[in-house]
Amino acid sequence: MAKFNVKLRTGRHRPVTGEGAPGFVREPRLELFLLAVSKMVGEASFYERATDRDRRFRNLVATVAVADPDWFARFVPWLRTGAMMRSASVVAALEGARAQVTAGIPGSRAVVDSALQRADEPGEALAYWLARRGRALPKPVKRGIADAAVRLYTERSLLKYDSSASQVRFGDVIELTHPAARNERQGDLFRHALDRRHRRDNPVPPSLRMLRARDALMAMPVEQRREITDPAMLDAAAMTWEALAGWRQSAMDAVAWESVIPTMGYLALLRNLRNFDRAGVSDTVAETVAAKLSDPAQVATSRVLPMRFLSAYNAAPSLRWSYPLERALQHALVNVPALDGRTLILIDTSGSMRSPFSKDGTLLCWDAAAVFGLALAARAQSATVVSFSNDRLVFPEVAGESVLGAVRRFREGGYFLGRGTDTEKAVREHYDRHDRLIILTDEQAQWHGSTNVVAAVPAEVPVYTWNLAGYRIGHTPTITNRHTFGGLSDAAFAMIPLIEAGSDDRWPF
């Protein structure tokens, strides 16, 4: 078997999956939706090279942005804030704007602005455009990026994100898009960003107190810096934990961590639990970290993907983080519906599902499938969970078990199987008058003798495929009672009860 299925494979009369089973082409909006919510720009998947995947994405964006601009205008901001896909939303907004400008369709300025939600993203967007399209900026692209710069550029964000290692810095964005400052103080900030970019030795304006406080700290002798442990003083200079480590010019010990933890962001705390334990951060401070991690409001505003909690859970050695992370994951899965009746949940753990989810390879696609599948089971009135590849294993329920605890039992119990993807046999063997079927998979089923993988399920019973890879060819047709969702967040799960209640809305935005 070739590792990458580069071209669209077809049999004599119809498309086939990467493993040769009967396949089904999707309409462009659904294909774009599934690819976008599972796509890390520039990264390959098991059956598709990165360059082919990126080209398909750009072509779909151009098609859909022109064919259905209203849908596209709702899709892009949801992709960034609902599905929490940063790079995909930026590329979608820019490529969609290009296509709409060419077609004479208005409205892309607001779409570009909506895709940029963090202060480094105007520079990311501009860097992408310059690399692919050159220095000629269409007005909607230029003005959308400028709108985002006005909304996002502050003293704190300048200190955090305006790095000399970046190709496009804050000053470049200001110079190329000409944002209109919202007040005199932001005007001073814009001028100072230009000074920084061009290495002009002008004094920091008095209105920029945070920048002046940082300069005062940087002027301190190195031997005195370890004595600065006041969180308020460090925060007044926007001293992040990364900046603090370099400024102190010494290892981050417990005192250093405890001085900066009160002002650390949610994701920074989540990523550093192991470092806190290694440095010996006190239980008292750890309790404040745990309280923030498990606060539902903090989880909601953090926009952290559910998989991040599994990654932190796997990495953190101390039991003091286990319960807060379990609670945080439950809050992150707020959209998982309570399903009545009997639900069959099939989790694909075949070899192709071992494709990386995280850049470092510590989390795989089958980890995501297990998290979402077991979360659904925990919320269902009655669930049958089956891990499948060529083989099949029923995963027994444990009353009161947390999702993270179930994922750990799934992993340690040998339920990640490997090998092929015999979806049709798993459905045929385990469907038994269930009220619905949910399959978490990359859809690349191997050859079988049926019309499609769910032919054994009566037409009146809904089947939901949760696609975790976004390939072009699906394993079932998208017809009545056969639905396909996707992504690495829980956002689309909320569609299940809407569909079963008779709603005609098939999109989570």
C-alpha cells in the first residue's frame, strides 16, 4: 500500500477511498468544511501530501467564496473562534478575499478582519500574502488587516509578539496597511513600532508606560534581577514567563515561577505544569493554578482545544493536576449532547489514524477519536463503544469514570489496534437496533462487498460520521439520515440533537 494517495483514485464507474472501498464525492461546502476543521496548513496526512492538501484547500475556498459568499462570511469567523483553527482561517480569509475581489463580490474586508484574533495574526496574514501573491494588496485585504491591527495592537501585544525573528513585524503591518489609530496613545504606539522596525533611536513616548517600565527593568544590573519577585511590578512591564527567563539569565526556579504565575495566561499555565513540578512550586500556588484551569469561564475564554488537556494530562507527572484537568476537559466538551436511547459509537484505531495531531507527534488522530468518542459515551443514556480496525474490541463502561480516565484505560488496555480499516464489518457485527450510529474515523475504509460501509443500518436510523482527516472521498453518501461532521473541537456535536429534532440547519454556525 502506498503511503500517500496523491491523485483521486477511481474504479471503473465511481471514486474509491484510499484503501479501495466504494467512495463518495462531497459537495464543495461540505468538502471545504471537513478539510478546514481538520487541516493544519502545510502538514501532510496519511493519504495526502501537504502541497496537494494545501492546493485543494485554496481551490475549494476560491470556489465556495464566490458561489456562496453569505455562507463563507459565516464560516470563516466560526472557523477561527468556534473550531479554533488559526492558520486555516487566515488562509481561507485571504484566498477567499482574492477570489471575491476578482469576481467583484463585496464584503471580504470584514471576513479578513474576523479571521485575525491574536496580535501576531495581522503579521501572519501579511506574510502569507506577500509570499504567495506579492506586494500588491487588494483594498479589502489591506483594510481588513488594518482593522485587525487597530483592534489588536497594544503595548502588551507589542512586547509579546513583535519579535525580530518575525519576517513581518508590527511596523511592517502599519507601513503597508496604514491603520488609523483609535486614539492618540495608539498613535504613539504605531510610531514607536515603526521606530523599532527601522532601528531608530527615538525615546519611548511618555504615554507608553508599559514599554517604559520594561526598559527600566532591562536597564537593571543582571545581579539584581533575581531579587525582583513582585508580580505586579513584572506585570506592569508585561514580563511573560518566556521574557522573565531570559531577563533573569538564570534557570526558572520556584521563586521565579511563583512571581509570574499570577499573570500567566491559560494556555501558558497548561503548557508548563511539568515545569512547575520540576521547579518545586508550592502546593499553595499550585492550588491557584488548578482553580484557574478548572474554572469554566476561563476554559471558555481560553479557546483551548480539548486535545490540549489530554496532552497536558499525559505530560504532567503530578497527581495534583489530574482532577483539575479532568474538570477542564469536561468544560471544554460543553457542546457534547446528552443522547437519549441507545447509541453505537465506533472508534477507528487503524494504522492511518496514527497520523500526528500535534506537531511534536505526542498526540495522534486516534487520540482525538478516543477523546470525542468516549465523551459522547459518557453523555449518552446507553452507549456501546467499539474500537475497530481489521479487528474489533468492545470497550466496557465503568460507571462514574471521567473522560480522561477512560482515555487512559483505552490506551493502557490495548484498544489502539493498528492495521486496516474494516468499517463495514464493524458496523455489520455491532449494529443491533441502536437509535443512532456515530463513527469517528478518517473514512478511508478498505474494500468491502456492500454499497457503502453503513448499508447494514436501516435508512431511518441516523448515522453520523465524525471525520478527523478531511479527505476528499467519503465512505458514505451525504443523503437523508447520513451526516458527516469534522474537526478537532466539539462544536459540531451540538448539531446531532438539532438534526434529530428536524432542523434543516446542517452547519454549526
